Amino acid sequence: MDLEGYDMPDDLYYHKEFMWAKVDGNTAKIGFIDFAQKLSGEISYVEMPFEGDEVQQNDEVGTVETGKWVGKLYAPVSGTVKTSNEKLYDDPTMINNSPYGDGWIFEIEMSNPDELENLMKVDAAVEWLKGEIEKHK
């Protein structure tokens, strides 16, 4: 779905801190939403959680940096970090170029899949994002 020029795929869960989660079985692939990467500008550095890290839903787990800004990355769900996208160390702009594809950030083996109920599906996320767009105009 396109919302005022921002891509919002229908098959994702959205977290209020500008993160997305794509669920496959008990694994959630996590990234930074299109709106956030466009608002941030060209990403120059990413600090990601490490494989094996235990994370809790809503925990700060890393940062995304541009030349003038540092933003926080959050865990949309609890669990164990399975892997991080190490390609981002060499080319963090992959987040800008493909936030829902090659620019994914890390994967979590979920410890409590019921936490997905705390996230937004696309219909609720669209309403939330409309408010965020207004705040940042």
C-alpha cells in the first residue's frame, strides 16, 4: 500500500517506533519502515544486536545514524536474535534503497508470538502513520 509516497506492505506488522516485522513461522525479520528512512536521510551507520542476544519487546537494541542524526532501533517482539544483516556494515544505505528487502536489519526467534497482537497490521498502521506524517510536515 502507498500512503502519501510511503510504502506500507500489507503483510507486515508495524511497531510504533518505526520498525516493521515480517513473520515466517516463529521467526520475525525486522527492519526500519520506509517513512523513517526517508525522514532520516541517507543512513551512514547501523549498530545492530548480535546473534544470540536476548531481547524484550520494545527494548532499544541498536541505532541508525546519518550525518546529523542518531535514531534508535527497537525490538518489536521478544526473543533471541538469530542473525543480523552484516551487509549493512559495508553499505548501510541498503536501508534507504530497500527498507523492506535487502535493507532488513535483524531476525528474532520469537519467545512469545502472542506479542504480535501488540503490533499494528496495515490498516491500523496507516491511521497511525497519517498522524506521524502530519507531525513531521
